[in-house]
Amino acid sequence: MYWAHQKSRQKRSRQFASFYLNFTNNMKIYYLLFVLLIINLLVASYYAHRFYFLDPLDCYASAKQVYDISKHEYPTRILIFVTTTPEYLHTRGVNVICTWMRHANILNPNLGIRVVLAVDSNIPQQFNIPTLNIKRIPSTNYKQLPQKVFAAFTQVWEEYGHYDYFMKADDDVFINVEKLSKIFHTNPYLNPNNIEYFGYYEPGLDIPLCWGGPGYIFSRATLGHLYPYIQECEDKFRISEDISVWQCLNHATSQNKAKFVGCQHLYNSTGTEFMHLYPFDKNWNYWNDSQQEFTLDHDHHNIKWGFGKAVTIHSVKPEATYPTDINMFDLERFYG
């Protein structure tokens, strides 16, 4: 009887020991899983905070980077202002800010190119993004674009009139700022004291204007002639932006009895630096082939275009670059 009782106690002890051992091992596994869960939650929280809760404008530069750059003097060759709207600020605007705008202003200020945003909304100072104050021209519709551009030119002349050249760009234009800087630092025929108005124009048109989409460039002398007449032009010319700007230039230079021949290609070029592709254009497929040449349907002069030749590329937005769906970041990585 005694031995049977002992065997029974030993059996219960072994069962308890086995249960305790299994329980302990299971608790270790549960503890490990709990720790892994906490780590995953922390990581997920970090990335959610980084990419969703922070404003996408937080991609440009830190206050220290901006301050360090401000302590040095850099060339003042070209001032570019980018027109955008509150509606597109966090999409197209951010694409510009995080790519070629950052490239020119922050990564390589020695290019002598300064880029500012022309937008009628407040951008918090914490993002360190340079802007023009054009709030008096609300971006309610496309018809107000001429007045918005005239207002931007006014402020550009008053704040940045010491620059040699001034460029207007849309928020769906990619600009190869390295190539642009090289052209304007090495071309011996350029003279900011002459009336110069560069961009893409279609030969044979009755009005020698630069297309607004791919962007256009004024010399200091050109904007100097325009500036006194801007308010008059705002009230008088309201057709479309590029036509209104040409009308204002033509009016200002005629009043000053200055010679004005209209839009010009950059010296020693065919105008292929300013490239516009329509939506669904098959040539978007060549975006990452800098050697490929092609013709454009809207150009009837058999000019050979190419992404490798272009300084500006318009219009870079998802609905325009289909089926490739390329964006500013793709172009900046490949050509920036």
C-alpha cells in the first residue's frame, strides 16, 4: 500500500513538473511574441508618423541647412518662380519642392539658380520654403493665371531684381537645373542687359510668343521694361497667360521704343530645350533613354526632340505621362 501511494505521488510530481516546464516554455514564447508585437507597433508608429502624420512639405531642408547656405554668397544668375495653387501644393508642388527645387536651392546653390513658389496660401515657416506673396490673386480658376503671373513678376523684380535672368515655370514642369545653369554660364552670346525672351515658339505663328507650358525666360533688361506696365497689363490683357505676357512685353517695349523681336530660341539651339509632350504621347516611353530622338505631332518642322536634349519637360503629372506613369522623382534621379 505504501509503495503504491509513493508511486502515485511520484507520478503526480512528474505530471506537475512536466506541466510547469511546458507552462514556462509557453510563457517564454508568449513573452517573445509580445516583445515582437511591441517592436512592430513602434516601427509602424514611426513610419506612420513619418509618412502620414507629417506634412509632405517636410522634404525640402532643415533650418540649419538653410542657415548654413545663407552665410555664403552664391551666383545670382537665374531666379525661377513656380506657379502653383493650394489645390496642387501637396501633390505637384511637393514634387517640385522635393526634386529640382531642392537640387538648385539646397544641394547645389553654386548653380546660381534660385527657385521660389508663387502660391496664394500660407506655407508654415517651419518648412523653410521660399515663397512669393501673391495672395491678392486667388487661384480660383485658370482664367486668373495671367494676373497671378503678372503679380509674381512684380514681386520678383522688387525682391530679386539683381538676378540676371528670370524664369516662369508651372508646377508640372521638370527642369534640369544642372543643364540650365551650364547653358547660362557658358553661352557667350547671352547678355542680361539686352532684351531677351527665351522659350519654345512654333515657327510660322503670327504671334512670336513663348509657350507657357514648358516655361520661358526673361533677361533683366526685359523684365525692367515690363515692370512699370505690369499693373496696366493686369487690367488690360486677360486672354491666356502666354498670350497676355507677350502682349504686355510688346506694349512695354513699344512704349519705350525698344527693339523687341518676340520669343527666341536659346542661342545656337533649335528650341528643343523647352519640350512639351501631350498626354498619351508614345514618346513618354523614351523618358529614360537620353540618346533617343523623335518628332512631335504638334511640331510640323521635323525637328528632332529628345529627353536628353531637354532642359524643361512638360507636363509631368500622372494623367499626362500614361502609360509610363513617370514623375518628377524619376526624372530627377535620371537627369538631375
